[in-house]
Amino acid sequence: MKFNKMAAFAACGALVASLGLFGCSGGQSSEGEQPAADAASYELINDGKLTIATSPDFPPFENLEGDEYVGFDIDLGKAIAEEMGLEAEFTTIQFDGIVPAIQAGGQADVGISGITVDPERAKSVDFTDPYYIADQSVAVMKGGDVTADNAKEALNVEGMIIAVQSGTTGETFAQENFPNATIQPYGNATDCFAAMQAGQANAVCMDMAVVDQMVSDAYTDAEVVLTEATGEEYAVAVSQDNPELLAAINEAIATLQENGTIDDLTAQWLG
Ligand code: ARG
């Protein structure tokens, strides 16, 4: 397909040269411009590779099994790379460092890490079209004073320690909704649950699918007491200096949406 596009472009150029025409209609190009999403038009840190920053502490989106990256975002990153004729390579960056790293450049081409689109982040990076909608949940250890019936009030009291991941929408959500509580940030998402189990925090506030997974898999002595439909959109973060890469990834996401790949991944990891 790419070959045909290039052949058509070359043929068009030949016609322009021989007949003295000024442009070609029907192609992606207008006068003097290269085709928009041509592979050569975007910058990559390593040729042939899509280098993806992720914080693998967030099952079922990204997690480590041994030293292997697994999860919805990992499979999505691989599928996007494949659509682009590239190989996906993952690199670990703590979540609150991903947007700054993409902005600074040099460490990764994109961030895929359950990153919610928000206006503040959009000042530093570009976001692709969204691929998932998320909500917030709060979990506590079973048998305590906070229950599903009283959670809204019972969490918003002095002395209540709510563990969150640093720099996340869960942190902001907890700060806004439980102003009387102490919001305790941890660098690593899974550490929030470990802290709660160890009695260093009373609750964890985080994206719903992750809380659900942690509670059903690793922390069966915890339970969800509150869920709020924040309707957050996850998207891929791309450097603002690389608009052609943004366009190519949007094209890949659109294909993966149309051909059912994203639905399949959702069923597999979040079903
Ligand atoms: N969706 C939330 C946010 O964007 C949390 C993402 C955390 N991701 C991670 N891999 N730990 O702030």
C-alpha cells in the first residue's frame, strides 16, 4: 500500500515535470509537500522502533511479569507499532515523570500508561485520540469504619490517610473530594495498596479498573467502598515537536478501533 502511494506520488511528479503542471489532485500531497503520514516524516529515538514510556505498576493496563511487560496498554502499544511497521520497545519511567520525559525528549517517543487527557498535561504534550474511558474508586480494608454507605463522609475526616499515586488524577480527585483527609502520595501505584495493608494508610484512591483488579487478585482483604464516574479518557502522549508521529498514531488507533482490535483487548484485559 505504501509502495503504491509512493509510486503514485512519483508518477504525479513525473507528470508535473513533463507537462509543466503545477499540482496533482487526488493524492495526499499538495504543491511541494510530502505525503502527511509517510514513515520518513516523523522522528524516532531508535530507527524502526517505537520507544514507549510506561509505569508498569498498574494492572491490568501495565504490569511486569518477571521482566516482561504485560497488560492492555502493552498489547495496544505493540499493535500500534505493528500498524506503523515498527517494533514496540518499552521503557520504565515512574508515572509522574512520563509527561515531563516526553516533553523533554530523548528517552521515549511516546507515553502509554493509562494517561488521562487533562488540560494541564496538554500544555506539555500532545494527546492522541482516546482509547479508553476510566473512573475513580476508593478501597479500604474490610471490617473498618468506612463502608459503602458512609464512604463520602467517613473518608473526609481529619486523621484519615488516603494513599494515591503521585501526580495522578486519583491524587487530584482525593484532594478535591476529601479535603479534611491527609492525601499521601506514593511513586508506585501498587505501593499504595501495600501501605494500606500494612496500616500506614486507611484507603487507596485510584482508577477503578486497577482498584478492582488489585482487590480481586492481590488484596482480597480489601473492598471498594466508592466509585465515581469521572469519565476520564486515556490517550497516548506524544511530543509537541513530533506532529507527524501524532498523526501516524491516530491513524493506527483508528484502524485498531475499526478492525476490532481495541474491543478484543478490552474484552481480554478488562472483560
Ligand atoms: N489515569 C491516571 C492519570 O492519568 C493514573 C494513571 C497511572 N498510570 C500508571 N501506569 N501508574 O493520572
